[in-house]
Amino acid sequence: MILYIEYLLSEFISSTPVRCNCLNKKIDLTRAGTGLRQSFSAFQKNAALLYLVPLVLLSGNLLYLIFADKIESVCGYYLIHYFYDYSRGYLARGLVGEILKRLFYTISDEITYGVMIVSDFLLVISSSLCMGKALSKVKNDDYRFRCVLFLCFLLCIFPFTFRLYHIDFKLDKFLWFLTLFAVFLADNKIGILFTPLFCVAATMVNPVFLFCSMILISIILLQKFHDSRYSVKNGIICFVAYAAMIFIGIYGAANEKNLGFENSDELTSYYFSRYSSAMPDYFLDKFETEWLLEFFLPVKECFKKAFEIYFKDWGYSSIVILSTLFLAVPVFALLSKFWIDAIKAEKNGFQRFIFALCLISPVVLILPIILSWEASKYYANNIIVQLCLIIYYIANNNQSVMTAAGKMKARVKNHFFLSSAAMLYYALLIK
């Protein structure tokens, strides 16, 4: 599946002469294939296009969503995340609200809509920068170029990657554009010095970063440390980033239950005093339980409440079970086989350890899935992380990953129809 399109391209753009007669006009598919190959080669060698094409395509998708009114102002449960600030002490998930408070003390639906649009464009820019850099690295190697191009294509068609991030109210889009900017900077001798700042910012936006896109930048920083032959500079950067993320994540989660509010009504009244748009009558009653769960219940009670939500009348448990069976198991099985092949091909012990971290990364999803009952969201995040890691290693010509990619290509070629079905299944995965 991973190299399915690469196989199709190599088969289609061939030198085998094929002619057909249609309405008395001869069409030379060899010539068409040659022209396509030349256009493809021109795109491949043009550094500016490698950055511009992803930007245009992703921006086009976003502009369609904007003009089709698919993106709305923030509402519902997640609206309060845009009001949290540090006025009562440090608060996990408070960075976005703190910045908004300094820019606009009173917040309306128009302002939250603007924040959505700006963050969406930042996600497009960061994604385009990372894709462009990866493609630029492999532009002189036809095989690796097609591999990276296809993996970027997979990321773009995966429903959770852009469309759902663009139209969703959650803070995940902030985490991802900060992560991708950090990944882009990590590949520069000077830029890598600022990578821990982006990691800190993402953790302050939402500590759930520690279970999502953090895996991507953490493994890349560890890889940079290994590739630099354990240089002191890269070691310090890696350590500072890890320590800061863990400390802020733990401190924020522990501190938010000591903000001085007596109950959830007092908390919502305090933050929504800055909300200038009309508040629906049902709003507070509908989300009081969720806010109570976040801020005022001890961890033991959180687990108890989560258990009730999961298993009372088989509500969310059925969603988790279905997501696990039909999203996680098939895709993670393929990705696990890929990393196992890479581990087998690698002789360096530390590099094998890094690949093992890539392999077992889905394990960190257990805690957030239990506490947030959003299994499909966390599964999708890790799929994106692992695909990004494969792109990173292919772009940097890691031979063990290239060996694993070659084995995957052979499986695709030997099981073409099964791979086609897998590709279709992947493209149709929904939230």
C-alpha cells in the first residue's frame, strides 16, 4: 500500500509502444507517456515548484472550505478553550486564550472564526514547508522522490489530515502547525536551536500534545542527536525539549484543579463574561459535566466517570471498539510490519532503538483514549506521525528504511488487487 502509486507511475510511464485507433485518429501512448515523464521530471527538478505545488493544492482545498461555508466560528464544548487564560494562575490549554485576551479582551464569534482561518493557513504553510523540504532532498533520486511524493499524497487524502482539522474547533490544528514548524527548523543548524520553544508552545496549547504530534518531533530530535554522532549541542537541545514538555505537561494538568473556583458554574461565568455573542440557553447545562470532569474531579474520579461514559448502555465503548477494529488494527499492522523490517535491516543498536520507538508509539495512546473517549482522533494522529517519520527517513536516505520500503513495494506488486483495495479503504477512512 505504501508504495502503490509509485508502482502505478513506474508501470504507466513506460517505454512500451501502445497505439489505439479512435475516430480514425491514432493516439501514441508511448509519446503521451514520454511527455508525462518529461513534465514529471521538470517538476521534480524545480526546487521552487516543490514548495509551491503543495502550498497551492492545500490552499485550494482550504479556500474551497471557506467559500463553501464549511468553516464556522467556534461553538459548543470547545468554545471555552478560546477563553482560558492565566489570570487565575497557569492553566493547561491556556496559551491560545491568553494570546486572544491580549489581542481582543472581548471575544465574539467573528473573532473565533478569524482565529480558525488564520490557524488553518498556518497549518497549510507549515505542511507545505515540510513537504517541499522533503521533496527537495530527494529530487535527484527518482525512486526516493516518488516514494516521498506518494506518502505526501497519502497524507493529503487521509480525511483526518486537513479537511477535518480545518473545520474542527479543537486545538489539534495548533499542535500540528507548531509541530511541523519545529520539524522544518530541526533540519537547520541554527533553526534547531528554536525547536524546543515550539515544543514548549505546543505543550502550553494543550498537554495532549505529549500523546500526539510530540512523538514526531521527539523522535526526529533523537535521530538528529544520533546522526551528529552524539554531539553535545544536539544532546542538550533534545534533553531541554524533552524535560520542558514533560514538566509543563505534568504541571499544567496538576495545577488546573487549584484555580480557586468553587464549581463549574463559577468557572464558566468567569470566562464567558468576555463573550460578546449570544449564549444558547442550553449551552451551560449541556457541557457542565465535561467541564466538571476536566477541572474539578480527581484522577480517580475521572477514571470512574470515563468508565461510566464508556460502558453505560455501551455508548462510547462501541465507537472505540469499532475504531480499533476497522481503523487501528489494519493500518497499524501494515506500519508495524514496515518498522519490523527496518529494525531487521539495521545493525546499529541505537538506531534499532529509535525504530523500536516508532514501532511502539501507539502504546502512548492508551491513556488519552481512556480519559477522552476519542479513539479515532488519537489513532489518526499516530498514523500521521508514522507516515511523517517514514517520509523523514526516506528523505534522509536511511538505508534500513529504504530496505523496508523495497519490501513493501514487492508486497504491493505481488498482491496488486489487495493493495488496491487497501488503498481505497485508506482513502475512505472517516473520523
